Amino acid sequence: MKPADRVDRVPPSGIRRFFELAEERDDIISLGVGEPDFSAPWAARTAAIDSLERGRTSYTANRGRRDLREAIANHVRRYDLDYEPEEEILVTAGASEAVDLSMRALVDPDDRVAVHQPSYISYVPGIVFSGGEPVRVPTRAADDFALTYEALEGAGAADAEALVLCYPNNPTGATMTRDELGEVADFVRDNDLFVLSDEIYAALTYDGDHTSIASLPGMRERTVVFNGFSKAYAMTGLRLGYALGPKEAIDAMNRIHQYSMLSAPVTAQYAALEALRGCGESVAEMRDEYNRRRRFVLSRFDEMGLDCFEASGAFYAFPSCGGDDEAFAEDLLREEGVAVVPGSVFGAGGAGHLRVSYATGMADLREAMDRIEAFVRRR
Ligand code: PLP
């Protein structure tokens, strides 16, 4: 059987290929994965166990449990977002399902969809799978990887129907201020785009508060926001996320979701409800620990002379390696047993950089940074 053309147009994930190399050895320290090294807070796990003990193993409403949607509506008020639980919130199997649904529901064949890069590896494939045409908008280390009006204009995004936005960013760790987002919002309104804003790292913002582009004037009606429980609550394997947006967008996404997924996993919904109601302190503790590691990693890169901008969100540093990032990462893996991800995997603007995840315990992180330093000094 032959894959459909639109599937054939998407190459296998570049990150996977790299992890397969790493799996060949058992003395590797991996700073490669974008996944918390913590487990979900105990109270959330207990809620999941309790729901199972009570035999709650059935489907839920397509849009997710009503009490969970209400808790989500309450939670996102901290970002100045106000969504109606009945019509404007959809609970999904991870933020990934929400991103995928938004593209399939809102992008028509041959629509151009702008995506700033470097960025999370799933957006371009998602656009292609939905029949759209990606327009890559490079961001630059010189701008601290913030997206600008000029970058959007220069890449031809004015003709696009939509813009995919991801701040705090994977892989750079960049965040954007309200003023910087204001420029992007101006471009979006000037050119009548809609925005798909992946804010899954919103709770992992270290310098100042997270701003959602949907909270800027005139943006709520043209934005779908994605968030979820994988990163902030260390719940990657429970597969729970959500989308917030205007009724028409959420209705369209739900039309696909109700046929393809039916409902997000029920056990995870109970865990998520408890996460929102009672696990704020655990999130703060994990964020403080990531922040400690972030400062450590940034200071070590500084000491060894690798240029690294002040990543202020998510759990990634994105140092420049001063040359071919694929060769650097492969040699580092072979010679020192440390896995990092070459920046070019994340698209335009990523070449010459490395994604270094600090969602790794401090002892391993220290050892990995010592090995990277030894490698850099030898080169
Ligand atoms: N969005 C971004 C920016 C990510 O980095 C990731 C995972 O690495 C996801 C979405 C996937 O999230 P989920 O586990 O909720 O599907």
C-alpha cells in the first residue's frame, strides 16, 4: 500500500533519527528530550486512581467533562483570557490533538499558513497533512528569537490565511513581551490572518508573566489558543490538552474530534481537574527547579564560550555551536555520550544552534555540562 501524496511529502522526524543513534549506547546522558523528569503531582495521580476505583471508565462529553472545562476557564483568567466553558473550550488528547484539529478544521487546501522558525517540529507536517502550504518565517538570535513585523513581512506572510505562534518557544526557550506581541498582532490584523497560538509552556515563564496574544485588543476573535497538562504538570503520558477559541472555531474542531476521538481520556480528565484545583504549588516548585537549572546551564555555556541568549521560558537553552550543528551533535554524542538536538531540525534559523533540554536531574546536568565543556575545549 502506498502512502497518500500529502503524507509522502513529509519526511520522517529528524529528532527520531537522532534518538535512534543515542539508543545504540547505554552510557548516554540525554539532554535531548522535551519531557519533564518529574512525575505528575501526587494529588493528580491520586485523583486518577480514585476515578478508576470508582469504575469511571466510560466516554465523556465530546468536549470534555463540564467541571474540567469550568476549571480550565477559571485557570486561564490568570492570562486575561475569558472563555465560555460550554461553547469555547474543547478538551483534547494532548495539545497535539488540538493543534492537529485546528489545522484540519480551519485550513483549506492550498491555504498558506505562516509558521515562525525555529519551532516545534509538528507544525509544518500538520499544515501539509491538512493540505495547506507552509510559509516559513525565520526568527533570529539577534532578535532573541522573537517574531517581528519585519520578519513576517519579509517572508511573505502577508498573503497567508493563518499564523502559527509558539511562545514560550520550543526549541529556543524564547518568550515574547506584551509589546513585542503587539507588533505581531498589528501584522495579523493589518493582513487579516487568524492565529493558532501554542502556549503549552505558559506556566514555565521565568522572567515576568506570560502574555497570551489572544488577550491583546482585537485578537480574541481571530485566535485559537492551545495549552495542556504535559509540561507544567508533568503529565505527558496521560495525553490531555485543550483549545480555547471563538465558538465557530471550536465547533469546527469539535466536528472532527467527535468523529475521530469521541472524547479525551477520562482518567486523565480526572487527574487534570485535580491538577487545576489543587496542584498549583507543585507547579511552582517544578518551575523553581527548572529556573535553577536554567541559570546553571546558561552560566556554564557562558564560561565555556558558547554564545547563548537568555532563554526565559520552557525548559530549553539554545546555544550557538559556532558551525555545523549536526556534526557537532553527532561528534558530541559519539565522543562524550551526551545527546542534544541539532537546531537545524527545527527549521529556518535553527542551523548553527543546539537544543539543550534542562528537564534533567541536576547531577546528570552537571556531568553533561562537564562533558560538553571538555568537548568544546578539545575542538
Ligand atoms: N506543543 C509544543 C510546543 C511542544 O513542545 C509539545 C511537546 O513537546 C507539544 C505541543 C505536545 O504537547 P502534548 O503532550 O500536550 O500533546
